[in-house]
Amino acid sequence: MKPTEKDLISTGFHALSDPIRLQVLTLLENQEQCVCDLCEQLTISQSKLSFHLKRLRDAELVHTRQEGRWIYYRLNPDQFYRLRHYLDSYGQAIQDYGTRHCCE
């Protein structure tokens, strides 16, 4: 079953709430990387990294491609755009607020 827009937004923000996942995204900012390189740079075990990469994949924040036995990860700009657009809509709503005086 394909996730809904609300599901993608919710899982996206949840995935961004972990410091290790934020570190992974920072490492992927300029280039795709394989799991072994990410493990080495983060100094964490492959099993721990795999857990976090699965969360990032489930949130559609990263794409993967397999080359031989290695899996390479790269950012998914469409999902970041979706999350940014969601936040921008709140910024616009706040600008549109008028001054309200309660109980007058």
C-alpha cells in the first residue's frame, strides 16, 4: 500500500528526530556513499547503521542503488522538498494571522 502524503510527512519528521540519522544525512549531502563508508565515518556498527538507514528509507529521505554486494545511499530531494513545503505552509499561515482580542 502506497503511503499517504500525511504518512510521508509524519515519518519524515520522525526520521529527522534522531542525531545519528541527521549525521547520516549530513554525510550524504554532497555525494552518495556506501554502507561501509558511512560506518567508518560514523564509527558505529553496520547493524546499528542498518537500523537507522531503514528508518531513512521508510521515510523516503534516501534512495538506494545496489552495485554488486554494496548498497549506495543518496538523498531524495523530493521528500526534503515535501517537508519544507509543509513547514512553509505554516510560515504563510502565521503571516496571515490577524490580531485577535479574546473575550471583548
